[in-house]
Amino acid sequence: MAIGDIIKHDEAGGRAPAVRHWRGLAILACAILAGLGLTPARADYPDKIVKIVVPFAAGGGTDIIARTTAQEIQGDLGKSVIIENKPGAGTIIGTQTVASSEPDGYSLLMATFAHAVNPSLYNKLPFDPHKDFAAISLIARSFNIVVVNPASKINSISELITEAKANPGKLNFGTFGTGTSAHLAGELFNAMAKVKMTAVPYKGAAPAISDLLGGQIDVMFTTVASAASLVAAGQLRALAVTSAERSAAFPQLPTVAEAGVPGYAAESWYGLYAPARTPTPVIARLNQAIAKAVQSGAFKKLEANEGLIMVGSAPEQLDRYVAQEEERWRRLIKDANVEVQ
């Protein structure tokens, strides 16, 4: 007799010893899982709407990645996947929302570069980036482009280094804010090229690029999404990409490493997380859906337009990758004395 039949028989009034035995085991199993802080996996997952929390405002690069992810995995999962934008406090607000959610696979986090650097930027966080989250998949990696105003006399990374060394502290680079990828890519350049450029924080890429176009700042280590169209139109001059290898999307651009700073590499990334103690079968189901999604035409289009490197990793690979990123940026943040105001 199957378990379901036994339970039906029990509910009908035939409380045989075997029934009590099976029910006792079920109760014991649930008690053990509860004691361990685990939620039993449901065989029919998902059976309701899945939500991906984006800790940034709508319309940005992370939001685009998240919406493409939602669009591609909902067909595979058989249920709607929606986006909830919860920006603020350097991604802390949205991240905390997911950390405190039920570990049932229905509230997920689209994490980014900030997930790896916030532990070094803030003395105390309302969550533990490792203990409070379960990795699902590293969806994609991305890089920045080093750009200057086309009227600038700087035409290459070597010329940027020469100019920065000749004028310590006088050249400035725009950022999207303290501790962002654009900021730390510039600080890494300072450290490895042995120069001193001054970081100028802005509230987003748009106002920073506006000042770069207006000549108020000298250079930016900005995202592909924010600069590609301006580079194509001749409104910005691209000097190099910050990735370790040349980009298929910009094959004509050298890497910063080959253009004058050996060993330099700085990248951003997008990874999907669930709250800690989410059942392993749920994590596996979501990981399977992501692996299929990154092969889709929609993601291939993003790969070309946004300069992405699609991954679709196993959960443990995301954990290892973020641990490595956290360590490398921790050292730079300490050495450069980067502080969030």
C-alpha cells in the first residue's frame, strides 16, 4: 500500500498499527526538519508566483538582467516570475528583505558586486551574506569600459598613466557612488598603475556621464550599458575594457592589463540567491531553469548589447566565486581607505 493510500485509509477510520507507524514517522521527520530550521521540499514546486527582488531601481542593468531571467525561467517553471524593485542603502534594503523571507523558494535575490563588497564597506550589516543565503547560480559576469571625453588629449591607457603620474591627484574619475564597481575599478587602477586619481561620487551613471561629456571629470570606469551607445556615436572615447580577456562585443579594445597595467582585472556579476535553509530540491530546480535560460536568444542578445559573459553555474561555484571576490576587494578597500559616508 502506498503512503497516500495508507493516509486515506487512516482518514477513513481504519487506524491500523501500520498507519500509526507511518504517521508517526512523518511527524518525526517534520519535527527534525523544523528543529534544523529546514522546510520540507514540495514536490509540486512552484505552485504559486515566484518573486525576484532587485535591490536597485527599475531600468538599470541589474533590473534588465533580472527581468530577462524572470521572463526566461517562468516558462520552464510553469508559474509566473515577477520582479520587485527595492532599492536603497547600497542594496542592503532589498537584500535584507530576502534574508528575512520564508525559505521556500518563492522570494529570491538578484545579487551583484555589492554582495561581495558590502561586508568590507559597512561595519555591521543586518544579515550575513554567507549564512543567511543559499546560492542558486552565477548567471553572468560583466566588465566596465574606460572612457574619456573625445576632446581629451588622452588616447590610451599608457597616456592616462603618464598624465596621472605627471599630475598626482589632479585627474579625477567619476563613479556611481562609493564602493560601486566603477569606483573600485578606478581604485584598483590607482593601486596597480601606481598613480593617484581622485574619485568623484555621483548618484548613478547618468549624472556622472553627463559631467564627463561636459568636461567636469576626466575619465570613467563605467558599465557597457551606460556607455556603449555613446562610444558608438563618437560622444565618448573608449580606451580599454576592464576584463581579464578581450571582449567579443568590443574586439577592437585592449584590456587594461595589455594596455599598460599587467594583471589588472575588474568585473561585475549577477547571481541568484534564495534565503538560507531553502530545500535543496528547490535550489536544484531553480538552478536547472537558470542553466537553460542563459542559453536563450534573449540572453544572447544581452550578451552582445550589455557586454555580458553568460555563466549559469552550479550553486557551489557561485559560493566560491563570491568568496574570492570578497577577499580581493577587502584588501583593496582597506588599503585605499574606502569608507561609505
